[in-house]
Amino acid sequence: MNNDPHTPISLQDFTPPLATEMPRDAALRVLLVDDHDDVLLMLNLVLKRRGYTVATASTAQQALKVMASVAPHVVVSDITLPEMDGCEMMTTLRAMEQLTPFRSIALTGHDFSQEQNRLRDAGYDAHLTKPVDFDTLFGLIDQLASTVKDMDLQQEPLTEPTSNQ
């Protein structure tokens, strides 16, 4: 690598830093659901860089089809999806008794105070407002995934974590 400060850096030599300190265990599985390809691609990239095993779906129907085979620890889903919204999808997933236990995070640009009851009733465990702070998302995924093995039939309160922005 050339150490001359006036020589442009080649993108081939550049590796962007991770958003946080260390990748996690790739055994932690996340299912991402978003109908915007750019958001799905970006979240997929940052979660994989973080070290998670990631599956993606661009519709609720795709998510329903792959859920059993992926067996995610955490589902991260946009709420505004075509044909079937995120709340309908989550209600359907929660009713599928054959699925392994999982936690869920709703992503939306909507006001949390207006959505809180609807998201909780649908079965979401947590909520983040877009644009998403990656460190907050990583922490929430890790926290929720750690509780999957201890889940029981009762839902914990729906929360929106505070970020340091």
C-alpha cells in the first residue's frame, strides 16, 4: 500500500469499519422483512458484517414461506408491506404453533405512540423508528435473542429503546 498522503485510496484497499466493536456469533439467525430493496440490502449488509446469519424476504408472504426453514431467533420487519402489512404477518406467524420460538422487532417511520397498541397486539416484542441507529438495533437483537430459549407464552411489554443520538 502506498503511504504517500496525496495518493488517492483505492476502494479495493478500503474496508469500512464496523458500526460496533465486534461481530457476533453467526449462529444467531435473523429474518429481515422489508419491501424496499435498498433498505433490505443495507440492513442485510450491516447485520452480516455484525456476524449474524441473515435471511431476507421482500414480502410478508415470502417471510411466511421461509420462516420454518430459517428458524430465526429474531424477526426484524417493516410494518408497511404490500398486500399483507407487518402486523398481519406477525399475527399469522404467532399463530403458527409449529414454529420455533422467536422474538420480533417492528421497524416503521410512524409515530410509536400511535402504533404501540397495534404492534403489541400483533405480537411484536419491540419497536424501532426509522432511520434506525445500528448500534441500537444490534443491542436489541442481542437482548431479544438471548431470551428466546427462556420464552414462555406471555408477551413482555413492547418497548422502544432510547438511543444516544
